[in-house]
Amino acid sequence: MSIDRRALVSRHSVEVTEIDGRSPLSVGNGELCFTVDVTGLQTFPDRYPVGSRDGSPDGTLLGTQAQWGWHSVPAGDDGAGFRLEDVLITYDTPRGPVPYADMTGSIGAGGDRTDSPAELWLRSNPHRLDLGRIGLELLDDDGRPHPVGPGDLGGVRQVLDLWHGVVDSEYTLRGDTVRVRTVCHPNADVVAVRIVSDAVRAGRLAVRMAFPYGSERWHDAADWTRPDAHRTTLRPVDGGWLIDRELDASRYTVAVGVAAGLEVTQVGEHRLRATGDTATLDLVVGFAPSGAVGELTPSPAFDDVLAAAAAHWPDFWSGGGAVHLAGSTDERAAELERRTVLSQYLTAVNCAGSMPPQETGLVCNSWRGRFHLEMHWWHAAHFALWGRPELLARGLRWYQSALEAARATAKLQGYAGARWPKQVGPDGRESPSPIGAFLIWQQPHPIHLAELLYRAAPGPDVVEEFAGIVFETAEFMADFPVPTANGFQLGPPVIPAQESYGSIRARATNPTFELAYWYWALETAQLWRERAGLARHERWSTVAAGLARPHVRDGVYTAIDVEPYTIRTDHPSMLCGLGFLPETPVIDPRIMRATLHDVLADWNWQSTWGWDYPVIAMTAARLGEPDLAVAALARPAEKNVFLPNGHNRQTPSLPLYLPGNGGLLAAVALMAAGWDGAPTGAAPGFPDDGRWTVEAEGLVPAP
């Protein structure tokens, strides 16, 4: 190892000197994330708002979320709930009638949808919970609380120490100096906070904890308007206190560990207060489903949590891959390196858990906290490419738990194997959608992710654990295409990764990217059969070899092979056919080069998303145009902004977008480590113009 990893990481630690409502800092471990404002806690949630689609505030970026933290409101007049079967709509397809979880709601003049109660409930439940809000409050001489306001702060200096995974915050609060250290345990859902201030000893400063009801809103994971709908009960136990939470059928427990001088009292129906009688207040808070509360007792001390993080994060940064660009003279190099380092931290905190993450991770809700399987590759593929396959394996195992639901979907529609849905919760149940039900590009992802995992950690154990997922996925993929005179056809109905074709889903066919992905994934599944000691599957080979070829018009690939062929908005997903994927017989590199330049000429960049820029970069790199690859990653565009905290912001209603971070890491890994068949030499995806010095180690070449 030649790169000074600590120097590389530490120069990109984040420093904050004022409230930046778009760019809070987080600590976490992939299973739990705690996001804080400049106080080191969640004192000013209203100053970190998330904008709803109508422009009004809808939630906050200061969340406390866990992979296991979900809730459903009672459904239907009798509380019996709704079933997906209640909203299925049958489509005529080349193989006969097939039911889809479409939505029948209409769109009014104001742009609002009118959907049935069943459709709304099934899209909104279960939703991810905000487990609790922890912030500072001021107390007067009589012990009465007063909210802390931004105007009460001065001299703010906050640092996210990436090397140790700690947020250090220092400021004055109405003349008192306050120092706060915030850290998350790397292997337990425990947040530890140390507050040092004479204001604590004097009884002027306390910590408030508040607990909301679950919310069905698009962003807001916390509903503070329904105090009668849930229960919060504090009880002392040996070693601290337990806070029992009851929200309909959801139960979880919050444990507060004992510390010198600490006292916890319940001061409201869903509010608690922690006070201390010395200048140091240690607050160690653990979260767990009620059945797992034993994992939280006894709670570790603050110093134990700090020591665990101080051991974990240097190991994280010292292992796996690293890319060092500091010797470069290109003006874009420093920012690219910053984005790369911060994206590794953010994806480890938000995307390395036991489920595929939602697009806003564990910071705040989007799509009510439900995760999108077509985005799983963008969240997690880079872990394998950066030499951290164990982090990819965590989320990939979730497909085992969802396999029966995916098989049931395929069987309901008359197909073999397992059909993976688009928008889901932990149970794997599909959400009704006029778009999501018709996407298919998520289907090959488990094969792709399993292959990347195997390349990073080859061995029989990986094959044994994930071969079943690969084979069931391939079974559906071989059964879904329809034989025609021009080859096996995808759709209709179908919507490509470029979702601009929803209105013609009933007649759309043969999206370019999906045809290439179908071929590559089926052939890769055959490799897995060989690794498992099985013969190649004849049907899979027949379908892969016989797939229709993508449509070409005016010398470039179109998105689909029927009118309007290509709409120049949203994702330029045709480019994924070579770049995201290696070269296959389905794609002609000369036509793909023309398609790349055609996209760059006049695409509607305002309509793109954060992962589109890594798509362009990977395509350009594989086609031998590294200047365009770097230009894509550095392109000045609204959806390609990376905030001071490293998050890829999209819009006020999508204030962070982790597929953009994961996509960046996948592209940088490919450009720095190369790919099968890449030109010889170091960093084949970066320009060889004397302005780039790329040191890379620990990366795994892409397929």
C-alpha cells in the first residue's frame, strides 16, 4: 500500500462554520444513521427542511432512521388492510392477458392524482420511521424549557472527522461555550453524545428527546400531529432507562445508558429530558425492535462507543480501494477526489446495510422510505469494485428473504422464476405504480451484483450462497421474452430505464439497454451454472442468442423500437448498453460512439438524474474517450452538484441522492482500475495528457 490513506481521507473532512440547511452531517453504520445540525444534535429541524413537490416544507433532513424501523397505519374501514390483488389491472400481451399492479387514478387540472384508497395505502405502507429527535433545549431558573434558536449560537466550528467517524461541534450558546462529540457505534444501533459545558452543570442546558407517529407523506417520516395514535413510556432499569414505543402494530425500544450525573425524566406525552449535574453530560442512546431490546442492555459507555468507532473507521479506510489524484494539475482533480472520498463515507453509512437502501438512504424519507430495486446497483455495486465485497453481500442477502414474493409475482403473471419489483418495502411486496410495475431493468441486477461480488471475493462459498438468486432471476429472464420473426422481443408492456415512455407502455418494445442487459445477464448466469458444477441451460442460451437487436435510426441507437423511438429527456439509458455493461454482441461500439455524441449534442440536461453522469463517463471510458469521461463527471449541471457534506443534491424535493454517489464511485473505479479487455497501462479511463496523476490501489477491475 503506497497511498497515505489517512492524509487522503483527512484532507476532505468536512468543516462547517454556519447553518447550511442543505448540508447536515451524519454518523452511522449502514443499519442506523443519525443526522445532525451545527449543534451536533437535532436542535433546529426547521432549518434543515425538505421541500415537497409543491414547494412547501415536507419533513426535515435531521432524521434518525434504521433499516428495521418501519410502520403501517391501519388500513380500510375495518382495519383488515388491502391486498395487491385489489389493484391489479390486466394488460393484453403477446403471450395473453397479464395482470400488473398499475394505478387507475386520474391526474387533475392542478397536477394532483386521484387514486383509490387501496392504491394509496399500498404505496404508502409500510413506511420508514423517524425513530426520535434529540436536540438541545435551554432551561430557566425554574426549570422551564425554552427552545434554542439559531440566533443564540455564535462561533460555530463543526468538523466531520472522516478518519474516525466522529462529528465534533463547538460554539457559544448565549455566552456559554459548548462542545459536543457525536458518534455511532459501528456494530450496534447506538448513538453516543458527549456535551461539555458549564451550562449543563448550572442547569441551563438540557437535552430533549421527542418521538413522533409514522407518516404516509412522501418525504416526512415523522407525524407530530397525532399524539393520541401512539404511546411513549419511560421506565428505569438496571443500568439506565428504557423508552417503550408503540405505534399500532410496530414496537421498538430506546435505551438510555446510565452515566455520571445523568437524569432522564418524561416531561410530556412523547417528550423526555436528559439533564446532568456536572459539566459533562454523556448520553448513549440505543434503538432496537422491542424483541431485540436485550441487545441494548447494558448500554456501552460513551468512551466505549468512541473507541469502537476509532477502531472501525481507520480499518475501513485502510482496507479496500483508494484513488489519489493530488498530483494532478487538472483543475477538476481536487473536486473529483473530494467527491470520491465523501461518497465512500456516505454510502458506508447509508447503503451498506441489510436491505437495499432508499434513494435518500437513512437521512430522510423519499417515496415514503420504500426502496427502489432498479437503484440497488447504483447504491451498492461500487462496494465490490472498491474491494469491500462484504458490504455488498449484506444487502444482496435481502433477495433471499424476498424470493418467495418475487416467485409469486412471476407465477401470478404466468412466468417462471422470480420477477423482482421496482418499489418495495422490507416484505418485498410491490407498490402500485403506472411506471414501476412495467420497468424490467432491475431484473438482471441481482445477477450483476452477484457477479461483481464473485469477482471481488471468488470462491465456492459465494456461489453456494447466491447461485439460487442468480438462477431464479435468469429463469424469469428466459421466460419473459416473446419469440417473433425478428428475434425474442421484450414487451409490451414495458417501460425502459428512461421512464419517459409511461404513456405508451402498452405498445413499447425492445429498449436498447434492456436488450443488452438481458443478453449479458443470461450469459453470466451460465457462468454461475458452470461454477456450481451444472451444465449450461439450453433455454437460456437460445433466448440470449436470439434476442432482437436494438433499433438504429439515423446511425444511433434509439431508446425503444417503436415511435417516438427516443425522447430526449430523463436518463439517456441507451448508453448503458456499453459502459455500464461490457461489450456484447448486442451492441456495435461504432453505433454506440455515435449515440454518445448524439446524446451530448442536445440532451435535456435539466431532466437528468445524478447517476446519468457516471453512465456517460463509463460509456466514454470504454469507447476510448477519457476526456469525455472526466467531462461527464465534472459537468456543471443542477443534478450533478455535490454539497459540502458530499451528498449529490437533485432538487428541493430530492435534497440528496445516493445513486449519484454510488454511480460516481463505480465510474471512478472503472476509469482507474480498468475493465476486462481495457487498454494496458494505468488508469485507462483517465486522459493521458500529462495533467492527470492517478494513483489507485485495492480496486477490482470491472467486467
